[in-house]
Amino acid sequence: MQPTTPQQACFEAGIKFGSLYHQFAGTPVSPDSSGSLETAIEEAIENQPFCESVDVDILDDELAAELAERSADYTELTGRFMEVELRVDHEGSLVVASMSMEGDYPRMRIDRIEA
Amino acid sequence: MQPTTPQQACFEAGIKFGSLYHQFAGTPVSPDSSGSLETAIEEAIENQPFCESVDVDILDDELAAELAERSADYTELTGRFMEVELRVDHEGSLVVASMSMEGDYPRMRIDRIEA
Amino acid sequence: MQPTTPQQACFEAGIKFGSLYHQFAGTPVSPDSSGSLETAIEEAIENQPFCESVDVDILDDELAAELAERSADYTELTGRFMEVELRVDHEGSLVVASMSMEGDYPRMRIDRIEA
Amino acid sequence: MQPTTPQQACFEAGIKFGSLYHQFAGTPVSPDSSGSLETAIEEAIENQPFCESVDVDILDDELAAELAERSADYTELTGRFMEVELRVDHEGSLVVASMSMEGDYPRMRIDRIEA
């Protein structure tokens, strides 16, 4: 079968999440630099087609807790340290999707679809 | 609305494509190293949930044509130099998706869905 | 032989350049988002040890020229679209290094060393 | 001062390490896929100028220990899971450098220089 418009919107939302995660995972980050990284990730991914908005929250409390246990004063960005919500609109089908930790795994999920 | 199983399969297929592209774009590549990179990309992304198979074809002819015009003997992996097909199975919904150039843009598309 | 302090400073400067380039190459970028990306790259790499400062200039004119020829309104960050200068201080040895295009190759070079 | 040849060799060795780490950190990896990833990283970075050889050892025992504690059967490549040795020859100056964990930090160091 050919994909429907809502299915294509879901595909596009997935592309944005995979892009966001694998482009920016590994970036050196600290509470001092997390604000500029949030903005840059949002504006970078919003360039992609059909992407209405991206909201990235780097979790400074989680960062601070990690750094309290480490010898360095920065760490690498990974799923434990951010929550993301994004909205994709593909020809009128809106998908709202988000990423947050589910146990030890950064779960990306579709929150809702408005066909 | 909550997503259907085929919609979730489309979302997962998108995640795989975004991951693949943004993890490996920028990798130094030449015709001599393209074979090992193809295999590593395939096996890396096949680790992700619901991913049945990934087939990456780095286009050695395109690489060679690029390198003939450059001063270096390698370049950076980008969409012009690869074609990808992948299969995702999410609770019985199979999505086959692919990436290839459409003009100057590396288009990721759903080829078919078997619900 | 064991490395001298200036040699270690050069090694550290190289690490910063390789990190910067391969972390951020491939990021979706447009003239609208280049400012936030510049800031994020600078602050991310400044987290790394011995890194005094990083100055990133994303070349909006080069971006605009590229986009005028493309079907999409963004492209991927690569060496053609940025110039970088950074300063590393390793135990009193200062290295100033920069990246800019040399023909078609993004050349990273040591500009000067103050031992 | 202008850099000496050994200093330039140290700079080049640093570039290779930063590139290697930030290109491949975040790659999905499991004991089943670590072999192909090792080879691809080695051959990718060996493309870079002055790089004689790269030897990557992904630590399957460390991976297995990590996965025994996680809900997923893969994780993301990071410094804890690999050791690297590389050799750079810049106009006759040989630098041997390596990366391994020093406490909780993936330390990159110059092992020796043969001017």
C-alpha cells in the first residue's frame, strides 16, 4: 500500500527525532552551555521539511548531578540529559511527538495525531 | 488520536533514517573504505528496535567522480554518495523505506506498507 | 621522546578542531539559524580541557549562494560554510589555530605558538 | 613562533582523535556489530592526511557488562567502550597517540614522538 498523509507525517516526525539525536549526541555540554545548545538544536531541526516547531529542554539538574560524580566539568549530551517535543505538519496532518527517558532508554513516541 | 500500529511503524522507519544520516554524514570516505563503512552503517542501525534490515550502497562511481575534481583523495559522506533501503517491522506492520537523490536533495520516502 | 608542553598544546588544539568539525558537520543550517549554531559550537567546544576560546563564523554569504542554487531552503554544515579560530592554553603554552578553505579543502592550521 | 614539524605532527594527531571520537560517538553498538564498526572507524580515519594507521578496539566485555544492566540489547558508542591507538607521520615526524579511560574520562594522549 501507498502511505497515507498521516503515515507520512509520522515518518517525517521520526526523521526529525533520529536526526536530532544522532547529530547532537556526544556534544560537550555543561550547565553553562546548555542554553545555547538548546536553541541551536531547535533552530537546526526546524530547518527540516514539515517541521513546525522543536522544543528542547536540556536537564540542568541531571547534568549537575552527573558532574558532581565526575572528574571533568562537562559531559557528553545523551538522552538522559534532554527532553524534546516536536510538531510536524505534513499536508494538514499534524503529529506531536516527544522524547524522554523510560527507565534507562530514551523513548521517542507519538503523542497524538490530528489528521 | 492515538497512533495506529502502521503509523508507529512509519515513525520508527523515520527514526532509523534520521539516525543513519546524521550519525554518519561527515565520515571521511573513499572508494577504498566505502565497503567497510556500508557494513558498519547497516549493522549499527539494525541494532535499533523494530529494524529488520538495512541495506546501504555507497556509490563508488559518484565518489570517484567527486574525487577526480578535488585535491584530496577522500571526501565526506553525504546523501549524494549513498542509497539506502530499510525495513521496519512494528508489531506486524512492515514498512519498506528508501533514500536516494531527488535532484539535489536526499529524499527519504516510504516505498510501501504492509499492515 | 616524551612530548613537550608546546607539543601537547598542539595536540590539544588538534583535538578541538577534529571534535568541532565532526560533531557539527551535517547539521541542518540556514542563514536564519546560523547565529544560534555559531554560539552553540563555540560554547560546546570551550567546555573541553585547555580551550580558552573558540570563534566560529558561519559564512552567510556562502550559505545564501548555495541555497540560491538548491531546491531546499537549508543545507548541511560543512567546511565551506564556516571559518574558525581557537586558542588553547596548555600549562602556559598558547596555541592559536584556525580553519578556513584552501581551494576545496577545509584546512586546519596552527597560526602561532607562544611557548 | 611558527610550528615545527613535530608540533604539526602533534596537531594532526589531535585532529584525528577529535574526528574519530565525535564522528562515531553515539553510534548504536552491540557485541554483534562491534567488529564491523571497529573496521569502519579505522578505515575512515586512515583516509585523513598524514594518518599512517588507526587501531580501534571496541571493548566487548565492557559492552556486555553495560547491556546486562540495561533494558535494550544495544547501547551508544562512547569512550568507555573503546581503546584507540593511532600513528601520524607528518614530513618524517612520527607521533604515536592513544585513547583509553583514565578514571571516568576518555583520555587522549601522545605516547611518543620520533622526530
